[in-house]
Amino acid sequence: MNSTSTRHPGLNLGHAHGEAHEASEELVFGFWVFMMSDLIIFGLLFATYITMLGGTAGGPGPHELFELKSAFIETMLLLISSFTFGMASLALKYRSDRKVLVGWLVVTLLLGLGFIAHELYDFHKMFSEGGVPSRSGFLSAFFALVPLHGLHVTGACIWLVALLGQIAVHGLDTPTKTGLMRLAILWHFLDVVWIGIFSIVYLGGIA
Amino acid sequence: MNHESHWVLGRLDWSALPFWDALQHPTTMNIVNAIIASGAGAMVILGGLIAAAALTWTKRWRWLWSEWLTSPDHKKIGIMFIVIALVMLARAVIEAVFMRLQQAVGLDGGFLTAEHFGQLFTTHGTIMVFFMAMPFLTGIINYVMPLQIGTRDLSFPVMNTISLGLTAAGAALVMVSLVLAPFSTGGWSGYPSFTESAANPGAGVDYWIWAVTLSTLSSTLTGINFAVTIYKKRAPGMTWFRLPLFTWTALCTSILMIFGMPPLTVATALLALDRYLDFHFFTADLGGNMMNYINLFWAFGHPEVYILILPAFGIFSEIFSTFSGKTLYGYTALVIATLAIAVLSFTVWLHHFFTMGQSAHINAIFGIATMLIGVPTGVKIYDWMLTMFRGRIRFSVPMIYAIGFIMLFVLGGLTGVILAVPSVDYQIHNSLFLVAHFHNMLIPGLLFGMLAGTNLWFPKAFGFRLEERWGRRAAYCWIVGFMMAFFPLYALGVLGMPRRSAAFFEPTYLPWTLIAGIGAIVILVAMLFLLLQLWVSVRDRELNRVPGGDPWDGRSLEWSVSSPPPEYNFPVIPEIHGRDAYMRQKESGGGAHPRPDDYTDITMPANTAMGAIIGMTGFLMAFGLTWYEWWLVMAAGGATLVALVARGFTRQRTRTITAAEVHRQHDTWLRELASLRPVTRAEEQSSANRGLPASPVEGAVQ
């Protein structure tokens, strides 16, 4: 790959995709910039969470509420979904057959939904054990950081469904391709953020 | 949460009307305040009705919709941003006059209730920062930056319409709060625990939270849009160190927006969680910590200061250079100084709360970091002075603002250095000294910059120059009014008068508050003169037309096209060979307006209703959240989601202007140019100036 064919950081579509490859330069770069801005939000919520670790106000803390096994399952669901999205990206780049691409995307969507469902189940369990956000500053910080990530995953799933709809209606045209490329960045970004959550919130909380 | 809320109206009831309180408790004080507040509310309703009637009368609704509200043209969006800024400026100046008058007669009371006064300083600050300064600079960058870098539009024109819609929604929310009161009394910074529901359960703080949130989202998107445009859409040959300085400041401001707005989003969102869902981020009990809010707020707030000032620096750089007829002195130093300020702006936020109990060492570090910012700013001041040195200076309106700026801004900077010393700050923090300091930076800095920029670029946008005489009168009134209104506040601050005081009991304050009150009246007169300037300019527009497009003998690319520019900006994208690209072109043998060999079809973004839709649903969501009308929040939220998804399914996103049409339009303009008489700078302000400077350009080469 020579330097002129690299339009943006990450997986490029390549010249074979012509117009979509050209169009992706500004769109994908712009999306990277948006991700940087979003990362600040998560960074600040991480910082807020860490400063509020001591603010349990006599309520339940990490040891009482967190369950490593559950968090690990969620991590695995999300990591595998990132892998399957990677396979979808490769299918988009190299396969003219739409079925493979859609197949990987559907698997990714199911894994994403599985993650959300499992997370909701976790929250439900925490609620039933008295771990509600109105209980303490610590729980407030937890329920701002972790569900915000979940909300992002939900948004990404809605976007994925919308893109599957676009593929069905318009086929793999330029807007669909560039849409998939940006969603891929968001998806992997959410994976990275989750690794932060798993290490700092769950592992750090139980250790 | 409110348990007695109506299923449609939420907690909205008769008590939201600004005169309800006076009907219940008709004391003299209440009646006076109700008349003022109801008058303001009536102005909002009347203004809306007059605008609607005028549009109906002139049958212009369709025109408004298809030519403006749905237009993705960066130039029109820029103008709409500036219109919002000017309307909000008028309101916030009137509020300022009321506050100054209150303090002028405020010994032992005054005529405003503390509650009313609190709303005045909160809306004044919130409007001036989020709905005057931000839309004003966003509007000017929107209009000018793409023209300066030689491109046809921003990278994301549809997102640009959404940014406009969100800002308009926030501004509308603040305006609605005059009719369905009250607004917050927590100041523009909204510190908890005063703004928590325990102390402030009403709708006021919620109005503030959502208005600010809408504005923050708008600015984040705007920052991304501008930065990507400058990175990716520069004309061929427009390398980094050939960018006009205004574009450099636009880039740095955009980067600050990208990284500086999210902390405010977080701060207001967490405050909203506290208020709506009983979280405990900043509450006094259950493990909350209000210092977190203050850190988050100023992690935004300090970069924000430089978001506001950098574009003004850019505008002044263009003005000093253009109206001195010289190339900018120390271009590279100015660029590096701009970048240095942008980086340093993230390292000083703690100086906003020196007195909050951290150790002396930490205060010392942040005090020194704060003083360091004076260094690159000083570099700029010297560069501007040296640009004027031995130049042929024309004292036109932008230059008057610029010279007022350079003198007053240095004074404000010096008082900033005083405040940056933590031990001094302990004495004068939270006093009127601080109020005087930041107004000293923002009025001569930001506001003079924006007004100067308006005078500079108005002929580009509308095809005729602004009238000079009323412009000068307005500029001098601003300068004098500013000095009279704010220099006394320095004295009052040192005398110990706290900021945000509705009344005081110390007679020695009186002469100073009276002078400041008169100063506020002078500023009101300046506003009136601005209006007169606009009125006279529009009336005499035929006298001041500049179809040639270059009334000031400009240096950068925006002056190379007609006034107003065609919607595609450049018939053919120019090739850049150096700094001051257009001046270079004029001085080269090729002529100022070379005829291209051939034209190509131009693809432009098609009109879109996205901005209008998201603006409307954003407003309804914010309004519903403020008054606990949950059905409205859900309906508007659902509509937003549907609109965003549906937009993804559209494919007709562009339209094409044929090469023949571009050719025809360009030919028409070139013929008109040939009929114009070139003028020297001596005739700049006469009606002989049709926008074609004489060549060779007298005195412009250095």
C-alpha cells in the first residue's frame, strides 16, 4: 500500500472501491475527531468515579455489588463482537458477496444485544441488593459511567440495524460503505472503553 | 421528582407567569418587578408576533424556509448565527443596564428584588457566553473561514445546519423563560449545592441546564466541523504556514471546542442526574462532592475563555494588516503564540478557585501557569503594534475598535496577572474586581473583535459597506461606555464590594456605582448607534455598493470573489503560491481576476430540513424536561431518532450546478468588474469605492 492510497487511519477500503474510498477520507477522519471528543467524556467520568470511590456513605461498595464472573462474560461478548465486526469489515473490503458481510453484521448485532441484556440483568441484580444510584456518591458515579457505555452500545446497535436496512434498500453504495466504516470505529472504541471499565471499575473494585 | 404534576402540563401552572407573584402579594416592590418582568415577556411575544406578521404580510414564509432555514450554505448559516447573536446581545445589554441601575441606586435597597436580580445576572452571563459570544464567533468563522482557505463548503454541511438548530433551540429556551418564568438564579456557572434540588427545586435551574446543554452540543459539532474542514479542504497549495491568521485562530478555537466542551456536557449532565434522578454527585450529603462540579466546570470554562478570544485575535490580525496596508508582522510568531495559548489554556483552570482549600503549592503552580499565558499574548500585542509601525493606517471603523482593543486589553491583562497571584486573589476573589477583569477581557477583546469583524466583512456578505459615521460613533461609545462602566468596578472590588450583590449598605460605594451606571447608559447608546448604523447602511445601500468585492484592498482569498459571493464561492478552486494569497495575485502580472481556461460542473449539498427538525425536537425535549412534561420528552426524543435514521436512508444529497451556468455567472461579474473605476485608499470611504482597488496597490507593499 503506498502513501497516497491511505485515506485515513484504520482499515482503508482501497482503490477498488473508487468513490467510497475517496469519500471516506473526510467522513472517517471527522468520525475519529468525534471519537476523541467522546473519549474526553468517558475520561472525565472515569476520573469522577475514581474520586468518588470513597463516597459510599455507609452503603454497599464494590465488594458487595460486583461480580467478576458476570463482568467477564460481558467482556467476552463485547470482545468477540469486535472480532466479528472486524470480519465484517474485511468482508466489506474484499468480498463482493453481500451475504457474508450481512452474516457477520448480524452475529455482531446479536452479541451486542447479548451484552446489553447481560448488563441490564447485572444492574437489576445490583438494584435488588440495594445498589441504587440514589444511595451514595459512589453508586451515582458507577451508574453514570457504566450505563453511559451501555447507552453507547445501544445507540451503536440501532445504527447497525439502520445500516442493515440501508443495505437492504440501497445495496452496498457509498453512503452504506462509509456508514459501516464509521460504525466499525465506534464499535471498537466502545470495546476499548469497556476494557477500561473492566480493569478500573470491576478488577480494581474487587481487588 | 414532583409528585403533583399534571399529565400534559407537568409542573407548569399559573405561577409561571411573571406577574403572578405580584397578584398574590401586591407590595410596591413586587409590582415594580412584575412590570419589568412582564414587559420583558411581552417584548418576546410581541417580537415573535411582529416577525410572523411581517413574514405573512410580505409572503415570505416559503422564502424563509427554502432560502434560509433549510440551506446548507455555510455563508447563510453564518449569517443566521450572527443574527441570533445580535438579538441575544440586545437582550443581555438591556439586562446589564438594569443591573447597573440597580446598583447605582442600590444603597439600602434599590428597586429590584434579590430574586429578580439573581435571574438578571444569570441570564446575562449565560446569554453573553453561550448565546451571544459563541454564535457570533461561530457565525463569523462559518462565513469567512471556507472563503479564506479556498473551498466551497464545510466538510459536513448538514451537521452545520444541526449546529445552528441546536443553538437556536437553546436561545429560544432562554427567551421562553421570560414568558414562563423563572430562570435560574445560580449565575452563569451554576455552582451546586445552590443549584441542587434541595435548595432550588423550581424550573429555573433546569432551564439553565438544558439551554446550556443544547449550546454545548452545538459547539462540539461545530468544532469538529471547522477542524476537519481546515485539515481536509484547503485549496491546493494552501499549506499550513500560508493560512491566513484568522483561519489559524479558527483552527485553534475548534480544537479547544472539541476538547473543551465535553467537560461542560459532563458537568451539566451530572447536575441533571442529581436533580432528576436523585443521584449524589454534588449534594452535600451521601458521599457527594461539589468540588467535582467546580473542577469539571472550569475544565471547560478556562479553555472556553480562549475559544472566545482566539477568533477575535484572528480578526484583529487581519484588520491591523489590512488597514495598515502591510503584511502581518511576525506571522510565524503569531501562529506559535496562538498554538501556545491553546495548549496552556488547559493547564490553568484551577485559578478559578484558588480559595477552595487546596495546598499553597498547587495554587503557586497554577498561578505561575496563568501568568505564563501572558507571554504569548504579549508577543501578539507587539506583533500587532509592529504591523502598524510605519504602515499607512486608515482610521476606519474596524481600526478604531482594534486600537481600543489593544489598549484596553493590555490593561485587562495586567489585572489578570494581579488576580493570578493566589495571595492577592484571596483578598479580591468574588469581588467586583473580578467582574471588572473578565469584562475587560471580553468586551474589548471578544465583543470589539466581533463588531470589528462585522464591519470588515459585512460588505463581503451583503454587497454594500456599512455606513462609517454611525459606525464610528458606536465604536467610540463602546470604548467610552466600557471604561465608565467597568473601571469603577475595579475600585469597588478593592473596596470590598462582592459580585452579584443586589443591594449594599456602604455609602462609600455610591459614587463608583453611579459612574458605572452612567457608563451602562453610554453602552446602551452604543447599541442604539449600532442599530442606526445598520438602518442608515441599508437605506443608503445603493451609494455604498461594492460589486468588485474588494473594498479594503484585502489580502486573503475571500476578497477575490464577488460581493456577495456566489453560493459555490469560487468558480474555479484557486491555486495558492504563498501567504496573503490574494495580495500576491494582485501584485503578480496575471491580474487580480484571471479568466480560467475552462469551467467544470460543481456539486453542492442539497437543501435539508435536518437542522430545523433537530432544532425543533431539541427545543421541545428541553422544554419538556424543564417542566416535567414527560410525554413531550418522549415524543420529541422519538422524533429525533426517527429523523436521524431516516436521514441515513436518503440518497439525493447533492445537486449540480452546470459548468455553463458557472461560466455565465462568472462572465457577468467579470464584465461588471471591467466597468468599475479602481480607487486609491484615499477614496476608500467615499461612494467612489466600488470594491476595486487601484493597481499598483499604493503603499501596500512592504
